[in-house]
Amino acid sequence: MAVVAGAVVLTSGLCAPAALAAGGPAPYAFAEDARTVKGSSTTSDAPRLTAGAVYRDALPRDGKLIYRVDLDAASHAYVSAVAVPPPGAELSFQDELKISLQDRDGSDCSSATARFGSAEFARPVAAYADRTLDPDRSLCQEAGSYYVVVERDGKETSSGEPWGLELRHVLEPRLKAPGPTAAPTVWPSASPQPPAGGPRERAGGTGFFDAPGLAEGEWTDRITPGESRFYRVPVDWGQQLFVSADLGSSAGDGFVGSALPVSLYNPALGLVDSEDTLSYDGRQKSAVFEPLPPVAYENRFSSDSETNALRFAGWYYLRVSLDPEVGKKFGEKPYGLTLRVNVEGEAGAAPPYAGPAGIFAVTEDDRQAAADGESGPRAEDSGAMRLVAAGGIGTGTVLLLTLGLWTALARRRAAGAGAAGVAGTGAAAPVAGGPVPPSPDASTLYGPSRGR
């Protein structure tokens, strides 16, 4: 039992994401369990991606990599690609990452492109392609083999080093019965009141894998030029997310356009929205997303890309990057970063999925992970330890009940033996209510309650 209690204490004391390495931004944090894969140049040799797994590859300049996924006719499918140019790579507004999901006839089920835009500096970008089951469509609806095509394009003057590539393949179950097929056209657009409680510190991660959770509130961090920080927020069905990012003031003179690009991604790492128009002159500046619609299953039927991406509940990811030019103009140092997060509305009922929702849901453990600032791996560890602790408490309860029963039986036997002694030998009977073996309590066995 002491091992369980000690493990709970250690889990609750997990440290924040690692600090920046001296001399420059920390590298992108690829998933620790990512499998190495080598994409093919043809569909004939394309390696297979398994649903639920994460893969790692390298995307060459002007290159194309092809992978295979085997899909059923009962699930929506998503494949995301995160491109990670090396730090300091020369990029232009023409540099882009494109991902497509194609059937065996070479037709696109869907495709998406991630561009660096006017903020021409190296930072991770992500996009996904999907196969959505739709009774009104005939293309890409049957079970079978499909192909994921990942491409890179850019100017001749752009750096030629390969980009790191992180791939994810996830499935979403279809509904038990057809539901609404019309996306909402109106939703609350008024900005909410600033979150209460005052600022709290929360160190961002260096990738989607180690992004810490954020609950509703005001959060502060530090970001260095050329660095990208990652965070995640649980958003349930029917809830509406409001996010802003503020870059603190600094001494010095200069001007940097597109100084703080901010991007929001959905649970499958599809781009929801980007804000890259923040220009910095040393005075504090704020990047604010326009009001987004509440999360709803029927959003997937919208032609608007932002609404379409808010199609499921789960963890929504925020990537904030600081242009290296800020360091050249205002000094190579950490800059103050403030995030304001509002999650408006009560959580609604999940759609009637025909199977487990997987990552497309928000659980009580997710909400606790957001409050505690845990990343995905740490949240899984904490959840496992909470189960172990709960199991230990359950075992302790049984033990206490057993000890209590034993004490009661001992008292009855002692009383019975005393009565027999009086009747048979004339010896004095034990005094009623006399000393009995003490019954240990829960705090003695397991330590004080931890409130769970």
C-alpha cells in the first residue's frame, strides 16, 4: 500500500515541460512512441499506416511521399501530417505542405494545404485529409485501400534540407442512425468577459505530443525568438472556444510584421483557424481569433473551413510562434506571452456513435488534466495512477470492514467467555466496555485523504 501512495505523490508532482536549451529554441517534440516509416514514391510500394499509431518520416525538398491506409465502410478516417522545417531554414510565402487522401482510381477524397504565409520563418505546420462517410456521395465510400499523398513545394531560394514529418491516422465511428446534415448558420458572436482569477503560469510544450492542458483562465509563459509553444484545451459538444494571445512589451526600436503567428487545430490536427497579422513595434500586442461556432457534429457539412473543422469534441491544440526577427530588432531574450482562454456553454450530449468515440470526447480525466496542466503522456500516467489509487482505496475499505467485523466478534466472544466464567467458576466477568483491540482507521493505513 505504501508503494501506491508513493506513486500517487510522484505522479502529482510531475514537472513542467523542459526549459529551453541554452543558445536557441528547443527542438520540436516528436511523439515518443512514433514509429519510423519511409514513404514511397509510388502507390505500389506504399507502406501501411495503422489507425491509432503515430509515425515519423522526412520530407525532401520538392518531394512526394505516399502511404497506404486500409479503411472499412463504417468509420470516418483522418490522416494528419505535421511538417517541421529545421530551425533557421530559409522559407518563403510559397513554401507549403499538402496532404491528400486518394482512392485507387487516383481521385481525391479530400486534400488540405498548410502554408507559411507572410510569416516566412521555420515553424511546425499541420494539415489533415479525411474520408467522411456521406450517403449523398458515391466517391470514397467503400471499404478498401486508400493512399495518403504528402507533398512539399516552395521557391528555388528556399532551404533544401528535409523537413521532419509526423503522421497520425485516426478513425471516428459513424452514427447509429442518420442525424442532421445541415450545418448551423448562426451562433453567439459576442466576446465573453475576460476569464476571472488572475494570471497563472503554464509552460508550453514544444510539440503536439507534450502540449500541456489549459483550463479556462489567463495563462502566462515566456517565448524566445524562433520558438513555437504548444498548448491544448478540452472542448466538449456544444461548447464555444474563445482564445487570444498577447505578446508583452519590450525596450528597443524596430518593427516586425507577422511577429506572432497563432494557429488552432482540432483533435485530429486539422487546421481550424490562424491569426498571423500581429505586427510588433515594442509595444504590447494582442492576436485574437474571430468568434468560432460551437462544436457540433453537423459542422462537418459546412463549406466554411473553420466551421467544418469544429466537427468533434476533444482536445483542441494551440501553436504560438515568435518570429526570429523580433530577437534581431529587440534583443535575443524571452518575451512575455499571455493566453486568455474562455470555454463558453454547457457540455451537451455526444452524438449517437456506433462505437467508442476515442479521442473525439471530453472526459472528467481530461478536465482534470487541463486544470493540472498535464500533457497527453502525463495525463495517461496520472489517470492510470488514479485507477491504481482507487483500487488501493477499495482494497483498504474491504480490509477495514473485515477488521471491524473481527473486533465485533472478539467483543462478543470475550463477553460470552466472561459469562461462562462467572457461571462455572465464580471468576469476575470482564467489565462491560473494557479494553478491546483498537481498530485502525484509513489515515493510519493509507495516509490522509487526497480528495479523490
